[in-house]
Amino acid sequence: MKPFREQNPVTVGVVGLTALALMVLAAFRAQDLPLIGGGSTISAQFTEAGGVKPNDEVRVAGVRVGKVREVELDGDHVRVEMTVDRGVTLGNETSAEMKIKTLLGQKFIMLKPAGDGELAEGSEIPLARTVSAYDVVDAFSDLAKTGERIDTAQLARALDTMSATFKNTPEEVRASLTGLSRLSRNVAARDAQLKKLLQHSQTVTKVLADRNQELITLMRDANKVFQAVQARRNLVHQLLVTAQKLSAQVTALVRENRKDLTPTLQRVNSVLAVLLKNQQSLDATLRNLAPFVRVFTNTLGTGPWFDTYVQNIVPVPEIPLPKPPIPGLPSIPGLTTGSQGGGR
């Protein structure tokens, strides 16, 4: 046999990767392995699913012993397949019942061991030994329907008759019957309100059942918010401590400089009082100053000099008017009639 170092590295790599993949697969599917798996697999028949879904708990005497693997329709009933941990003893007459775990409608399977034998691997509990869950919505619906069928007036009369019949009985019995009669009258007087209350309760429970996942998501998000607040607790505490120190320092600063600040503030108040007293004069000054600033800006706007114009300081020179041309002489451009006459 060749030494390990002389083996083909490609073959060694393929074998190693295959073994690693098998180990990872075995880790993810450990519950299905025959020796270290999650236990035995059994199933149960129910008339309806009742809200049970995969990964819901399986309990025995209130203790979690497994989980639901699959829920499927099998003819006219529902077949629930579940895994039970090893070491749990289940008799051959074991029964199963759907129970409500939370008010939001989450369910679990309750197994009740019974019988002398042992429930074998792959056994199925028949419909005769299973009970489906009774939903809260259905309970309120049945209560509302039952309340509507009760003749409250007749019930009140019957209780009044019973009270009159037992009027010669001992005081304790008569007091009980009298109170029962008053209770029946109150129930009869509130008949419509009780019906409306039951109808509203039915609506509320149905809405809660329909929004089960949304409520769970809301609770999870709220938990994340609380975790973030808890994580920032130290920062918030440090912020509050720093703000307290700053307040103490500002207070000490004001206390130490109170003698210097008091005269300064008094002088500022005096100046403000003078300004407020002469507010109208200041407004008039600003209005009158605006034209002067505009003219002064125009005067000095073209450079570092005063740009102005004074009229009629130098007289305007007289310009001679041209004389009419002499007949018979040619006209020379550029020469006026006066120059021609001077030539003569």
C-alpha cells in the first residue's frame, strides 16, 4: 500500500470532500438517523386539522416529547405524522387530542398513554381515539347561538314561580331564590345587550385568530425595540449624567460671576430702555437717511472722486453761420464763404 503522501491528491480531495458533505448532511438530518435520531415516528387520524401545523409540540402529561412532522389530508380525515423521543412509553391504546397552547390559537398534540402493549414504530392512532381541538371562535359562536335560543321571558317567569313556591321555606332558601329571580330579571332586561356583546366577542376573537402571524411579528418587533433600548441604556445614562454635570457647572459659573454680571445686565437694560424710548426718532432718522445714502453712493460710485456737474460756469463759444455762396464762383469743399471773401 502506498504511503499517504504518495497518494493521488485529486483522489484524496474527492474522498475528503465527499466525507465532509456526508457529515454535514448527517448533522442536518440527525433526527432521521436510526441510532441517534429523534425517536420513533407515529401518526394519528383527526376529523380536522384544527390549526395544527408542522413543528408544533407533542406532549405527554404536559411534557414536550416530540414534534409534528407533517399534516396531510387522507381521504375524509386528516393524518398527522409526529416524532416521539426515545424512552417514552406509549401503550397500544394510546389516544391523541389537539389542545390550545396560546390565546392566539397555537395548538399542540397531547398523547395519553393507555393499554398494556407498546405502540410500535409507524403505528397510526384511529379516529375513535382522537379528539380535534375546539376553537375559541367556535365556542363563542355556539354560545351566541345558544343565548339567542333562550326564552329569557319564560325563564324569568319560571324563576318567579319557583320563588313564590318556596316562599314558606327557610329564610336562607328564600333569599337565594329571590336573588336568583332578580338575576333572571336583569338578564332578561339586558337580553339585547348580551347578544350584541357575544356577537362583538365573536368578531374580536375571529380578528385575533386571523391576525395571528401579524401579532406574533408585532411582538417580535417590540422585543427588538426593547433590546435596542437596553443596548443603548449605558449611552442614555451617560448622556443624563453629562447633562447633570453641565447644569451644575453653568449654575456655579453664574453664581461665581453674579457680581460682575449684575451691573452689566443693568447697563444693558438701561441702553435698551433709552432705545425703546427713542424708537420713533430712530425710525424717522433711518427713513430720512435713505435718500442721502442713495445720492452719496451715486456721487462716489464711479471711483475715488466726486462725480458732479455744475452748469453755466464757462460761456459757450459763438459759432459763425455760413454765408450764402457768390454766384459765378465754384464751390470748394471745406472752404466757407467767409474765407473766399477774405481771399479777394
